[in-house]
Amino acid sequence: VKPQPQPSIKELKLAPKIHKETCQINWDLPAERVNNFIRGLSPYPGAWTKITGKELKIFSSRIIQSGSSLKPGEYITD
């Protein structure tokens, strides 16, 4: 291992602050990006979406291959 000095503080940039509005899931993105978005915000502050006018926090997700005709963000229940 060859140690290397870290860049000076002047070169480093802070991550942007996370606000509630930036945690809303955009269902128009590809499934992999939505999945990574949810994983990246879990457990805090948590990604969220609206279903029937109510806010729902989503803490985990997975991508599945299915023959469904549903669009991203649509759902069915029993």
C-alpha cells in the first residue's frame, strides 16, 4: 500500500442538504434508479410517495421481472 495525502479541505465539497421535497419518489425514472433512490434514503429520512392522497414512506424495494401491464408507480391490491 502506498499512502497518499488527502486533498486539502478547499477541494472538498459538502453534500447538498436533504429536504422532504427531494425525498419524493419519481416513478418516471427507470426501476434501478428508483430502487437505488429508496435504498439510499433508508432508514432516514426515507423515500416517500402519495397513494390515494396519503403519504407513504418506503424503506425497502426490489426489482422484479413480471408480465404486468402496470406503469411504474401504479399498484393493485387484493
